[in-house]
Amino acid sequence: DDHALQAVLRRLIPSDHLAPIHADLSRFAGRHQELAAMAAHMERDKPTVQHFDAFGHRIDELRTCSSWQAMKRVAAEEGL
């Protein structure tokens, strides 16, 4: 229930488009705790790059924690 955001949306978006947007934002807001927990985990376990494998071959592999991978799924689900 962000009143400032709702006021801006009412001012900028035609009323016939506002209902679906409101429903999407309400659903997304319901994921706040899940997303906040993932964000905290992502801050603690930042991505790293492994440049070489055990045999000295160049691999340049990006390693991320499970929350980074989960956040990619959330972004796809939410259309971000």
C-alpha cells in the first residue's frame, strides 16, 4: 500500500490499464520477504570468477550462489 506510488500510477496510467498493474504489484509485494532474504544471501555470497581449472586450462567460469540463480528465475517469472 504505497500511497505515493499509487498516486503516480493513477496520474500517469489510463484507468483501464491500472487494475492489472495493481494486481501485479500486489502479488509482487507479497514476495518481499522471499526477495529480501535472497538479496541478503546474495550480498554475503558475491559472485566469483574461476579463471583456470585444476589442470591450468582457462575456463573463466562465473560462480554464483543459489540465491543468484533463484533471482534469475524470479526475474523471468515477473517479466523483469
